[in-house]
Amino acid sequence: MDSISLTRLVRMKRERQRIACLTCYDATFARLLESAGVEVLLVGDSLGNVLQGHGSTLAVTLNDMVYHSACVARAISAPLLIADLPFLSYATPAQAIESARRLMGEGGARMVKLEGGSQLLDAVRRLSDFGVPVCAHLGLLPQSVHRLGGYRYQGRDAEAAERIRADALALEQAGATMLVLECVPALLAAELSQMLSLPVIGIGAGADCDGQVLVLHDMLGASVGQPRFSRDFLTGHSGGLRGAVAAYVAAVKAGSFPGSEEILF
Ligand code: KIV
Ligand code: NA
């Protein structure tokens, strides 16, 4: 597989070929995911929950992210590697630049992701001006869990939906080249996927996004109490781990994941 460029993902969006993305935190799974055809690997700060046992992503440090990103980067050749900027590592444009320098320089990431809307426009502009591809993240923002008051669906009333719409447009204009939409109503995610030129990757955001992402441990049935919008692709299926990941990729491509029972709003 050739190295998967952002240009290729934008072309996939235009041609309505869905993009398969999963989180990944280590070299062994990185190789497995690449061999099963996953196009985008996200070193998510969900590693705070999944690997470190915290109740949120807030304790994850930039050093943690650099370490796991480097583990994944060493193992892959084709997939696009995105790494999360952790909590408060991008509160100013200067801090965002320095954090991205480490994630891309030492961590080998090819894109960085940050959570939030209008407060990030200067940072996104600056990163983008200096050659850093930026993935935005709207809807449920796990780094803001204490402000949001829990892990809940976002954008369910007209005013909240309008804020997400406006933030998405502003982020794209500021230079964001990809967008993760987490836990927003399927209709809103479908509308944004049509409205924006950048690829929109959904999680708990319905089937009509340009791509899907799940937390690896959830879709392998390894998490106790996995979210209702996720699916266990391993239990009861044959083909082992690679088969489970390949089944996820196939379901994303066919538009059969998420199905109606995994679309909550
Ligand atoms: O950290 C993470 O795993 C994420 C995905 C859920 C999008 O940000
Ligand atoms: Na994250």
C-alpha cells in the first residue's frame, strides 16, 4: 500500500469511499491494523482510559503521547498517523506549536488532533501556516468532561447544533484538514459531512460520515462496558484479531457500521 496522503483521503470523501480509522497505541497492533486495511491510525489520548486506567484523558502527558506515537510510527508504512494533543498542551498558539513539534518530530505523527471550537482558531491557523496538518474534534470533548458534566451526546438542541456547525466551518477556514465528530446526532453529522470539504470521521455520529473511528479495545470486545455506539467485531466471529479488524474495515466501507442499533440519536 502506498503511503496514505491527506489528498487521497479527500479524494475518497469525494468518491464516497468511506475511510476506516481506529485508535492504536503500540507497534504490534499498528502492524495488524495496517495489514487489515485500516487507512488512518489515531494515537488517541483515550490511552489514558484504555492503557493507563484513568477515568478520563486529563492525566495524559505530552511525553505519554510522544512515546505511544513513536511506538506506532515505527511499525507502519502506509496508514496516516494522527496523534492527539493532550489536555492543556495547546492552550496558546505557541504551546500548540511546541507540542506539535514533539508529536511530529519525536513521535512521527503526520497530523495532530485537538479538541474544541472557536477558542482554537489562532492555534489552528498557526499550526497550519507552519505545515502541521490539523484534525479538529467537535461534539463530545473528553478533555472537557468536567465542564460538560459527563460523557453525553452533544448538539441535540438547535442552539447547540448551530454552535457545532459554526465551529466546524470556522475551523475549516482556519486550516483544519480533518474533523472528528464524537457523539452528535446522525443528522447533524451527515449535514456537516456534506457541507465541509474536509473528511469528517464519526464516532457515535451515525453512518453518514466520510469515515468512522472506534477505540480499538472497544471494537475487540476487550473493554468492560463498551459504549453503546460501538460494536464488538471479535466475539463470536472467526478469523481472530486480524479478521475482526478486517470485518470492521469491510463494515465501514459497506456503510453497515454503525447499524440502526448503534445509532442512538
Ligand atoms: O482519544 C481517542 O480515542 C479519540 C477518539 C475517540 C476520536 O479522540
Ligand atoms: Na482523544
